[in-house]
Amino acid sequence: MTDSRHRTFVVMGVAGCGKSSLGAALAAALALPLIEGDDHHSVESRAKMSRGIALDDADRAGWLDRLGAELGRHAAQEGGAVLSCSALKRAYRDRLRAACPGLRFVFLELDRDEALRRVASRATHFFSSSLVDSQFATLERPDPALEPDVLRLSATQPLDELCAAVVAAPISADGVCP
Ligand SMILES: Nc1ncnc2c1ncn2[C@@H]1O[C@H](COP(=O)(O)OP(=O)(O)OP(=O)(O)O)[C@@H](O)[C@H]1O
Ligand SMILES: O=C(O)[C@H](O)[C@@H](O)[C@H](O)[C@H](O)CO
């Protein structure tokens, strides 16, 4: 029986990996609400990123708490949700896990050159392409042994294949991806 613990997802990774694209596709495929992480940054954080200044732990703390609260609310009221959120560090992911137990993460892996190409090709987005290197410097890749609730996928796969892989991923009795 599927419950909200099995239907609450965070699509994570560096800028440009495809979080928003896969998040939207997954939310549509599973008829779940989408929480776009970028919509919940403070005005100050968005201004920093537009100026090419990377966020730090303090900038991200309140943002992660707002996202955790949104996840918990949607899980309780709507049986799940899909969140697009960089969640670059283990501590950030743990903060979300604490706010919404049973989360499943989807890590979209992308190399630096392709991330830079994708970010630089977006003319209107607030995120400065000069920040791509800082995203990789901050990223703590999930260790499968320590974070078994993370499904790793190559971000270069076509969107429909990524979406199908998440939907088909096995779930163990405690709600994590084996
Ligand atoms: N699977 C994919 N294959 C090829 N291109 C993709 C794929 N997914 C997304 N893209 C493209 O990569 C760019 C970045 O995608 P998207 O905005 O979804 O990434 P993001 O991780 O949400 O980025 P950010 O965090 O900076 O907002 C877009 O131009 C999008 O069309
Ligand atoms: O943690 C962060 O540094 C931010 O969330 C960034 O990752 C951006 O929000 C995003 O990637 C650009 O849209």
C-alpha cells in the first residue's frame, strides 16, 4: 500500500542538472503537488545569487526550514509532494528528512561542463553562471551506504526516461530506495 512516506520526493543536484524539469514531470506523472524550491528563497538570497555571490549555510537555513514545512504540510494533506531543491550538503538533506520523515531523494548527476553549458544558455534565469563552480565545491555527493533513500540518476538521460526510472524505483518496507 502506498502512503505519503513513499510519495514525497526531493529532486536534488547542482544548478542546471534538471531539478525543475524532472520535478514538474514527476509531479504531473504522479498527480502530486510541485514545490519549486527557487520560489522560496528570500529576496536577499535571490539578489545575492543574481550578483554572483554564492549562498552560505546561514542563507540556506531558513529556506530549508520553509521547504521542510511545505513538504510536511503537503504530505499530511495531499498524500505527498515533489520538491525541487539543490540540497547540496548532507546536513541540508538531513534537515529536510527531519521535517518530513520518509522522504525519497533523486540525485541528478551532471558534470561541471554540461552544468555550465545549461546554466549559461538560460538568458532570463536569476542564477549567475559564475556560481556553477561553487555549486560543485559545496556539493556533498550522497554516499549510498549512508543515505540509502537517494536514487542516483544521470542527468543526461532524456526527461521521460528519468521520470519513468523514479516511478519504477523499488521501495523497501521502511520507505527507502534499496
Ligand atoms: N534531462 C535533460 N536533458 C537535457 N536537458 C535538460 C534535461 N533536463 C533539463 N534540461 C535543460 O537544462 C536546463 C536546466 O534545467 P532546469 O531548469 O530544470 O534545471 P535546475 O536544476 O532546476 O536548474 P536551477 O537549479 O538552476 O534552477 C534547461 O534548459 C532544461 O531545458
Ligand atoms: O543552494 C543553492 O545554492 C541554491 O538553491 C541554488 O542551487 C539555486 O537556487 C538554484 O540551483 C538555481 O536555480
